[in-house]
Amino acid sequence: METYRKELHTVSTPLSGYVQLILFNELIEEAQKDNILLKMEVRVGSFSYWGPGAGAIDESKYIQLIRIGHKETEIQDLKFGLNKLAEIAIKSIGNDDPKTASNTIYQVTDLLLYLEQRTTFSPYLMDNNHQVRLLLGVDNFEYHLYQGLGIIRHYSQKNLPSYYGYNRSFSTVG
């Protein structure tokens, strides 16, 4: 497949917005039928493809398997969920609500610990013949750690009780 990469085709979704859902199984099935390899860009509604069957691709069938909407959701975007929790913590710090800030920091910590211990993100998705058909851009754990706790740390430095709670959480994850 690497020899076909010189004939890379890039496709963008016709709509602007946020990726709501990607139908991975269907994408892999279609890529197997068309004998191509797909590469999804990180959090962008575009993809590229190459392979022996690349010359006869109906790109619209692949675009239909990527759902675009006007709202950002946490269904397939972990960063968005972490940002929501961080915003709750930051607002509670600003409103002198240390209990909510502390609880939210611990929720972020629990989520990050779950990710680290039980979840592996593979950038390679294969078809039923164990042929790689879909390459994903995957964020590493450090990126999620910053999205979850780094932003809270930045805003909590002037609020000592929240900052100490943050430091306890960070030492648990780190």
C-alpha cells in the first residue's frame, strides 16, 4: 500500500461544523471493498485515502459515514468532555466554591486514571482479514492530562485550597 501513497487523495466534508459521529465499522467495510487505506485527520472532518482501488472511489459514500453537526459533543471527543469538567472547576474556583472545585478535580483525575489503566488507543483499525484499513490521529495521554488538569492548575494557582486539591490529584495521576 505504501507505493500507492504517492497518489494520495484528500477529501473534506462539504459542511462545516463538528464531527458528531464516525461510523468506523462501515468505513472499514467500504475501504475493504474498494481496496484502499483511509487516514482520518485528528478532530477534523477530512480524510485521505490511497491504494489499488483509489482511482474508482465514490467519495460521497465515505462522507456520509462521517456525521457533522453544529454542536461539539463528548461522544467521540474526549477533549471536549475534559474541557467541560475543567470549566466547571475553574468557574467554581472563581465563585469561591471549593467543594465543587475539589469534586470536579477528582472526577477529572478518576477519568484520567481510567484512561491510563484501561484504555489503549490504537491508531490502526483493521478489517476482518487483519489488513489495516483506517489510520487514526490519536492524542497521547499527556495531551489529555493537560486538557484535564493543566488548565485547572493554571487558574487555581491564586486559590490555595483548590491548588492543594489539584496537587493531590496530580500526584495520583502522575
